Amino acid sequence: MTELTLVQAVNRGLQEAMRADPDVIVLGEDVGVNGGVFRATEGLLKEFGADRVLDTPLSETGIVGSAIGMALYGLKPVAEIQFLDFIYPAFDQIVSELAKMRYRSGGQFPCHVVVRAPYGGGIKGGLYHSQSTEAYFCHTAGLKVVVPSTPADAKGLLRTAIADEDPVLFLEPKRIYRSVTGEVPDGDHRVPFGSARTVRAGSDVSVFAYGAMVPVVTEAAAALEAEGISAEVIDLRSLVPLDEEAVLASVGRTGRAVVVHEAARCCGFGAEVAAVLAEKAFYSLKAPIARVTGYDTPFPYALENVYLPGPDRVVAAVRDTVRAG
Amino acid sequence: MAATASRPSAPAPSEDRLGGARLVDAYRAMVLARALDERCLSLQRQGRIGFYAPHAGQEAALVGSALAVAAEDWVFPAYREMTVALVRGASLQAVVDQLFGDAGDLAKGRQMPNHFAFRDQHFVSASSPIGTQIPQAVGAAMAARYRKQAITTITYFGDGATSSNDFHAGLNFAGVFRAPTIFFCQNNEWAISLPRERQTRSSTLAMKAEAYGFPGVVVDGNDVNAVYAAVRAARARAVAGDGPTLIEAQVYRFGPHSTSDDPRRYRADAQVEEARRRDPVARLRAELLAAQLLDEAADAALAEEARTRIGEAIGRAEATPALEPLSIFDDVFAQPTARLAEQRTDCAAHLAPGGRSS
Ligand SMILES: Cc1ncc(C[n+]2csc(CCOP(=O)(O)OP(=O)(O)O)c2C)c(N)n1
Ligand SMILES: [Mg+2]
């Protein structure tokens, strides 16, 4: 075990994957000499050389497009998009090409690219350095989408992503890159996809979150405990594939559900979780499902704390849910 | 994955012209391409296939380029390149099965006609969005170089695609990384209804390469040997480590953009007639007759052979069973997720005789 920050754990995961397999290469803007604008790729150029750590021109289309070609040829590229907000020039390559390559070729051309992208608000990044638009990608058949919230999961999910056979969007909650530290297992630590993590057990209500909302919800749960409300906190950590079993089992026990994400509410991933519960756990529910989310506004700069769900909003939603039935 | 070393390798680097039997082979491939094209248009009109995008007028560009690269090279095609796949050894049956979307289609009926994928021929799955294959070809070339495999990738696209952001991203990456890639642009003068002048103010498409720091060449796409020589030279540069080349093969699209298009809305028949005087198939035929590499009887036999092969392949395709409906759930991921397994079960129940209807 080693104590690491979340971004250090990403770095460690990349380094270990590159040591283990010469087919793993890293590409993106400023990932080489500069070690990434968040330092996620720090030291990789020095250790692995410019053949494996590619500082690319400023073109997300080019980054993901060329990564797809590398993957088709048999390499395991890990492409960094500097901020999720800047992924759209590559949206076509991701949605039309990467996600569909295996399917459209009848399985002849699997295409395994890991796209890493820091996402989310709380860093005073304004409209274009803060968004949480995972739902666009969850909506696309053929992509896996995972979001760690702890250093151990950051490394473990990243190692799994790089070893996987399918394209993976690996979203990194940049707000907690350095604020969260934790013990990370040494060596080949892997966290399987499609398995949620119980952050704390509880009996009155299930609160589902992922990424930077997990610490927010955990804080809320501690406050609720003092009021005598026992909240179970589940970190989904893998949105596609989703651990429906864990979601349903938890609500089967508690009978109440609150879903929390910083993404805008309309068609956000919380809608999917709520729909699964409505379809499959309706008769276990004692109260309406609640969502605590970003608002349906663009992401505001000066007032980001108004936009982002904090422990207070989670506490309020949980209280309402518990009182409702 | 390892490059397939067992296949025939590239022609000798010194060879920059097709002659003798190889030129006759090129002609045979072009005759097959033309006959297949005509037949596919009529199959679509008869409602036997759903769609078709013809390549008549582009046969010399297709065959000349395909013969100039090696089996271990990789092709990143658009949708008019079935002939390239055939030259690389894809079976005519596999091509026809794709058009029919039947159980013989290697891509399992997942795409419209013309969107081929042939793993064994290193012929990467084509898609509809224009230009997306261009940066992919660059990445594959970079990967090959990383693996120290002296191969090249060739990507096919049209004049319209030179306006796409993927074109610029791809050429720019190739220039910066000196990728061993051949950008093969078939300028057929039209992008559906828009003439080439509407895509760019540049006097040629080839000249765009200069801004990315590598050569661009214009070649007469109706001359199979001119195309062959240009691609041979580009390939030699690429494998020598000298980087990419953009080739603009000037051709003309004789037919409609696709079976959904009516070209009379935007171009005069006279222009088509004029272009047809430069027909690449007729041109090579005349050359071969003049060089006595072919006579009328042998020519007629080639045409007959093409028609017979095509007819047989269509017959077999129409006798091939339809795809298994539940196969729509395969190949989304390497292994189906629990959710896909559940939807598959649902769909199966719905499809079963007397099955539930929700
Ligand atoms: C991104 C995108 N925009 C629009 C289309 C619709 N479309 C299909 S083919 C085509 C014209 C392509 O012209 P060109 O690149 O010259 O190729 P050609 O069809 O002449 O071979 C258009 C606009 C598309 N397939 N993809
Ligand atoms: Mg065109």
C-alpha cells in the first residue's frame, strides 16, 4: 500500500501499465515534456521515451482519430483529452467510430482505446473547464464509462480500462485530484467494471453518486447520522456497465433512493438510475425517487457553488425523502 | 497483432510500371469493377439491394492504387472502394453478401451496402461520416512504425472530404509525426451536387499537402499506370521513413452519387459525355489492344468471365439465409453486458411465435 492523491494514482496506473506492456502508449496535448496540465502523465516521457509518450498537435480529432488507428493496428493507446469540455472536436471519432468499430465490422475490427478526461466543477474553471457531460457518452452503445472517486479506484479502474477489450471513457474528477488521498494497493491492482462500491452501509435511504460527488454525499451522510437518519452511500464508479444488482439490492433494503450528480439534470445519468428503479424496484419504494443535480443552466463561473450540489442540498433531499414515506 | 508475413509482399521497389501480364490483370480487375457496378445499379433499381454508390469512372484510380501497395499494408477506405478490397483478395462472394446484408456478410449486415470491412485484407471497416478514416490511417501508420514494421497505410477519400476537419487533423498529424501514410484523394469533381470549386479556392487539392510539410501530387486518375507509379513512389517514401504523400487522382464520377441521387439536378449530361471520352476502362483496353497484350476475343472472354462470376455470386447471395435476428446484440462489446443480455432475452420473447408484444 502507498498513500497517494487521486492524480498520483492515475499517474501510477499509467506508469505500471506502460511497464507491463510495451503496446501501451500515451498521447495528448502537453502530456510529454510538461507531464500533463494536471501532472497526470508526469515522468512518463522520461521513463518511456518520445515513442511512447506523444505530445500531439492541438487537435482532439487528431488525438482520438490517430488513437483509433493505433488500436486497430494492435497497440493500446491511452489518449488524454485535456478537459472533458474540449472533447467535442473528437465527439465524432468517439461516437461514430470508436464506439461502433467492433459492431459495424461484425467483430472483425475491435478497437480498444482508453480516453482519459478530467471533468467536473469546483475549480473555478467556468463554462469550459467544469462540465460533467458523461451522459452523452453513456447514451452511446459500445462505450464503457467509468469514474473513480478514490485513489485506489483511480488506479484499479485505470488498469482494468487499459486491459479491457472495449473502448473506455475514463473520467477523472479533477476537483478531488489532490484533495483526496488514500491507500493504493501496490502492484497489479484492478477494480472490475460493473461493480459499485458501498462507501457506507445504511438502512433508511440509498444515496447513489460517483466521482467528486462521493465525498459530498459522504459528508452529508455523516450529518444525517447525527439527526438519526441512516444513509447508505453507493459509489457507482462504473456507469456503463452499471451495477444494477447493487443498485436494486440497496433500494430493496432501504426502500428509498436519492441520486446525486453534478451534471445537469435533464437526461443526466440520474434519470437512468431513477428509471431502472422505477422499472425494477417500484414495489420496494416507500417514497418518490429524488435527484440532486446541477441545474439545467450552462455551468456558471462566479456562482459555481450555487450550481454544484453540496452536502446541504443532499441532506435536504434525503430528509424530504425519508419524511415522504 | 503481427503483420501477416505469409502473404505476397510488395512488388520490387524498382518496379514503377505495370506491364505485360500484370497490366492485363489490372484490366481484368477494372472490367470486373465496371461490370459489377452496372449490375449493382440494376439490382438496386429492382429492389434486390437497398442502396448502392457507384464507382464507374474511378476504376483506374482504384485498381492502380490497390496494386501499388502491399498485402501487409493497411487500407482505410471510404465507400467507393470495393474494387480495392477485391484486388487485395477479398472474395467477390463476400463483397456481394455485404451488399445483400445476408448471413454471408462478414460484417453481419450491420451496415448499408458499400460499407465494407475485410480483416484478412487489412481493409478497415468503412463508415458514412466523411473523412473520419483519415486520422485513423495516420495512427495505424504510427503504430506500424512503433512496431518497426516497414509498411504503409493508404486512406481513400473524395474531393468533398478535403473540407472535413478530419482531413486537416489527419494531414497535420502525419506531417508532424512523419507518418508512413498515403493520402489517396479521388477527386471525381463532385461531392453529391457540389462541384469541386465549392470545396476550396485552392487551385489543386494536392497543394494542400505543402502547408502540412510534405509533397502533394496530381495524377491522371484515368491512367492506371500513372496512378500506380504515383502510389509506388509514395509508398517508397513512406517505408524509407520520408513521411506521407498526398495524391490527388483526377477522375470523374460517371454515375449518380448514389442510387438516392439524381445528378440531372446539378450537372449537364454534356459534361458527363465529355468525361466519358476519357473512360479509364476504354483507355486501358485500347492500350492493351495496341500493344497486342489483348485481342477482341480475349477481351470478350474477360467481360463474359466477369458477368458469369457476378451472376453466380448474386445467385448464391440470394440463396443465403437471412441473418439471425438476435445477432443484433452481438459485437457491441467483447462480452455482452448484463443489460444487453437482458434486452436480448426480451427481444427473443417478443420474436417467439405468439410471443409477448411489449
Ligand atoms: C460528415 C458528413 N457530412 C455529410 C455527409 C453526407 N454525404 C455523403 S457523401 C457526401 C459527399 C462526399 O463527397 P466526396 O468526398 O467528394 O466523395 P464522393 O462521394 O465523391 O466519392 C456527403 C455530403 C456525410 N456522409 N458525412
Ligand atoms: Mg467527390
